[in-house]
Amino acid sequence: MRAPLLLVAGLITAVASLPAIAQSAGADYPSKPIRLVVPYPPGGTTDIVARGIGLKLAERFGQQVVIDNRGGASTIIGADAVAKSLPDGYTLLLTTATTMSINPQVNPRLPYDAVKDFAPITSAVNVPFMIAVHPGFPPNSMAELIALAKLKPGVIKYSTPGAASSNHLAGALLESMAGIKLTHIPYKGSGPATIAALSGEVEIVITGIATVTPQWKAGKLKILAIGADKRHPSWPEIPATSEAGLQGYYAGTWFGVVTRAGTPRPIIDRLNRETVAALRAGELNERLTAIGFDVFTGTPEEFAEFLKSDMARAARVIKQAGIKAAD
């Protein structure tokens, strides 16, 4: 009987030591550079947020935060890299609604599980979308755009950062609610999508406020509307889509930070505290607010609940807009 008793005693000791091990897991974190994966090319809206967070985290941690742009495949390439990383807190993902809420519903062959493979850290910002057009495109309002699109079904093209992205859903929902037919042209990020509209390759771009407003101010694009029921306080001169009769239409997305599932809880908590503090810091918060972003942060549990509700919202929009799969 001695051997079984010794085994039981050993198991009890091991179980009792688990809390201490968990507590010590993040004691020296971080002891090396952290990689923040951005699933889009440089130059887009996500880059603005990622580089702001990365700079502040580097200051707070005393370690370099490397921004790793991995665009393509509607954020799948970047997300998969994080899903297959070590669960040690040294690889983070600036995630979006596309990655967590949309891809799982339109792509049955995802190489990652949005729920099981990632550990939520915090939500970061809400990003309203603008509907902008090439300056040579005749419409000067959403009402005029809708009228022209009804006369030319399928002729007018709009660009987005990718198929089945939040921007794509915004375009498809616009078609559904306005009773028009547009042609969707996906690109590998907000930067390339905006360049397509600047060059006249497409007539319309649906993208984040920070990406398009510099071009608007320079007279290189016309902003017809912000996808919302009300005008944004930072840009009161830009009409809301509701003013063209599209009440209840919303075009926008959110960003948040996640890491590999299985990362020790003390490291998750440290990342949450520092990321939230970085986003709430006066300098970064003011900069993001000034370009039209709405900063919103919380606990890992609150972000997990938000993700659950956003997945349900995206499912409703996808069904209503008729998007069956990433094209």
C-alpha cells in the first residue's frame, strides 16, 4: 500500500503547487521583445492603432514591441500565425471583427478557431467607416449615389480591405438597404483599397475615418457620408447615412488585442493592465480621439462577452446581406 499512498501524496503536492506556479509564470515577463501581429499591410487604420499601442507598451515594459504586418487572406494569415505561436505572451494579435466575428461564419476551412485558439486581453477602439468617392465621380451625396447606382446596376465598383471584411459587410448591407447593386473589389488592406479609389480604379472606397480623411482634406477624395445614424462630433460637416434615408445602417468595426490561448493568467492580467493604461494615457487617447476613433477598454472577461455578442450581430448582418462565403 505504500506506493499508492506515495503517489497520492505526490499528486496532492503537485496540485497544491499549481497556484504558486501560475503566480510565478509572469514574474519576469517580459524579458524579451514582444511581437504585435497586424493582419493587414502597413498604411491602414490598423497600423495607426497598432503602432500607438506598441510604442506605449514598449515604454511601459522597457522592452521592444515589434510591429509585424502580415496582410492577406482577409486577416487569416496574421491570425493563424498567432494561433500557432507559443502561449507565452510574446506574440499578440491586433484583432478585428473580421478575424473574430466574420471569418468563422463565412469560411468553414479556417486554420484557427476564433474562440478556442485565442485569449482575449482587451478591446481597444471602435472605428466608424466613411463612404468616399473619387473626386471625378459625379455624385456629391449618398442620395445621388443611390440614384445613380439604381440607373447602373453592377457598374459602380467599391473597394474594401478584403472579402468578408467588416467593410465588405458594410457595402453589402448598403446594397441591401438601398436596393442597389454594386461590384465589390477586395484589396489586401485599407491602404491599397484607398489607393484604388484615389487612382480611379474604383469609384467608391468604404474604409476607416483615419485612413480617408487626410485624402479628403487634400481634395483627393470626396466623403459622401459616415455610416451611422448621427454625424460624428469630430466631423460634424460630414452627413450621416441616415440623412439619405438609411436609418439603422451602421458601417464600422472595432479593434482589440488577443494572444495565444493557454497563456498563463498572470501574463494575461499584466498585458491587460498595461494595454488598457496605454490606451487611456492622455497622449495616445487624445490622438486616437482626434482622428475619430472611440477608445473603449475593459477586462479580458468583458472583451470575451463583447466578442460573443459581436459574433451574433455579425451573423444577423451576414444573413441579411446574403454573404455566403468569402469571395
